[in-house]
Amino acid sequence: MDESIPLAERMRPRSLEEFYGQQHLLRPGTLIHRAMQTGFLRSVILWGPPGVGKTTLAKLMANRADARLIELSAVSSGTRELREVFVQADEERRLYGIQTLVFIDEIHRYTKTQQDALLPAVERGIIHLIGSTTQNPRMALTPALLSRLQIVQLRPLTEDDLRMAVLRALTDEARGLGGRGVVLEDDARDLLLAFSGGDVRRALTTLEWAVYQTEECAGVVRVKRSTVQRILEEARGTVDESTLYDMLSAFGKSLRGSDSDAAVYWFMRMVDAGVDPRIPVRRMIVHASEDVGMANPQALLQALAAWQALDVVGMPEARIPIAQAIVFICESPKSNSIVVALGKVEEAIRAHPHAAVPLHLRDKSYPREDDGKTPYRYPHDYPHHHVKQDYLPAPLEREIFYAPSTEGLEQRVRPRKYERPTDGKEENPR
């Protein structure tokens, strides 16, 4: 095989026997296994992280069903290309009884119009569609297209799966590195497997680079741990949109769950992968109020100070004040009373969207017919600035939206609301 072709492509499985991982889909009796054994072909979405076999599985499904495979990329193809494929597929089906399987990589990049263009051909069986995506299809694809597809979720490969794939690449003389004296030391292999993240393409690509970065000695190419580590450091991982949101979710849940170690880890993991640090810091500012709030109001100041440090100092030095803010938020007592209060207020607004402003709270800068009917009580004229009067519309005057928690500083907040006078007597002014 042409050695100019990357090792990962040369070692792409050509049969189910060579396919590693995804046993939850391919073990006997499962939906996909039965379909492939019988040649049954229907439209599916293959959803999973990079390098877990989505493209390979699509090709194997086409081979088993004896169908013509057309590969498209959502990045470079459009509606015009799709229509041309549909016309050709319809002719092949009517004239020769040949089924056409259209594999669209990165299908989530199609616009709504492009996704809608697929509907008639899929619904009428002119083509069988296999879409590949790293994004959650329920969020990335239109409901109309999803209703015509079966979602198949692929998982990251285990280290055992990766180990077998690497071993096959080292021993295969026709397509791999076999017969060339390549020896991958055990600690180098362990490092390679641990940092491949379940991505067989990444593992084989790193292995290939390591082999060609190692000099031959006495007919042996001995790949050491230091070589693998250097390549991994130079080719630091990046995150796609789906992985980024997963990491941001893990970061936020770690803040809420008071796990300082995990929160700092997820922040640094994102930064190390090239994510703009402003993205997690913005999330942190929200969590300072959403999850800490009045239990420790200083948490919001810490988060804002971290944002300012990032703006003034920049990276990498800003990592230190950001980490300080992360730990401060994690170690603070937690309260979601502000979030709960907002939710209650939104419900009240929906229930009474046209509730009138009480007379004594209305603007007095211009003459009104109701002036003087209900006097406004100026709080500074009363002891401790506390005055018993209604500030909410009449339908909601007894509602309590904000209820202080018993955590941290919030337990010192004065309970609300105060009893309103029923006898018409006012408190004595100072």
C-alpha cells in the first residue's frame, strides 16, 4: 500500500472482524449487528466523538448491503450536489435495482435548507442516508430529518481496544509497520493509549509520527516514552463544539458541587486545549450568583476580579487569580435563593401580566386624578427605614419571592415579609 497514505487510513478496518470497540452495537443480537448480517439498510445517524469508527462503520454497512456508496462532506457539498446524487440514485434504483447509500460526514454543518433537501429522497427510499456527527443530533439536526432516521451512538474506544489496534498496526506487514523492526516500549505504549482519549485515529497518527521521529539502530526502530511524550505535547488536543460544552458543563457542576480540584482541572483542561479562557470565566461569574449568591456575596466579586485580571494581565499569569476565584466559589457555602426567587417572579408575571402599579408608587412628576388618595410613606421618616406598605401589585401583595437560605451570610438576612397593618395605623415617624 502507498506509504504516503496516513497509517490510520491504511489500517482502516475492512471487515467487522477488524473493527474494534462498539460492542454494544455489534455484538450478536444487537440492532446494527442483525442489520449488517441480513443486509438490511435504513437511514441512520452515527453520533460519537472523533476516531471511534463512524466512517468505517458506514462503509462496512454499505458493503454488507451490497449498495453503492457515495461519500459527501457537509463542509464542501451543498444542495446542488445533493440533487445530482438523488437523480442518479433514482435511475440506478429503477433501472438496475441498485441501492444507494449516501454517507455525509459532519452532517450537523448542513443548514436547515440543506437538511430539508434530504427529506424527500430519504422518505421515498431513493437513498439511504448515513450521517456522521460529533454533535448531539437532537440539537444539531431538524426534527423533520430526525423523525426519518435512527440515532446510533458510538462510544470512545477503551484502552484495550486501542491496544489491539496499535498491535495490529505494528505487526501488519501489508498495511502497517510490520517487518520494519519497529519496537514500541511498554511505557511508551501505555502513555500513547492513556492520552489518545479513546480516539484510534489519534493513537495511530501519534504512533506514526513517533516511528519517523526515531532513528534506526542495528535494524531496530525503538520508540521510547520520551518521543511519544514530546509528540503529544507538540500536538496538544483541541476540542470540538460538543466536547467544549461537555467540559463547560463539567466545570459548572464542579463549582456547584464544591469540588475545587475538579473545577480547576476542567478549567485548565479547556485552556490547555486552546479554548478562549474568557468562556469558562464568564460561566464562573454566573455560577458565583447562581450557586453561591447571598450565602457569600464576595464570590461574585472574586469572579469579576478574575475577569479583570484576565483582561489586564492576560494569560498565562491570569491563571493564578482565576484559580483563586474558582477555589473561592467552590469553598463558599451554597445558596440558589436568587434563582428560585427569579423563577417565582417569572411565574407571577405570567399569571398576572397586566397587574397595575399601586397608586402610592406611581410617578408623581405630573398631575394625576388619583393624587393623594393613597399616600406614599417615605421610608427615611420611619425607624430603621422600615415602613409597612405594599410595593407589589394588588394581586401579588402577599407573595414572597425571595426566601433567605440558612447557609453562610444569608442566614443573617432579615426574614420577609413583615406583617402589614390591618388597622390603618401607621408607625410613628422619627
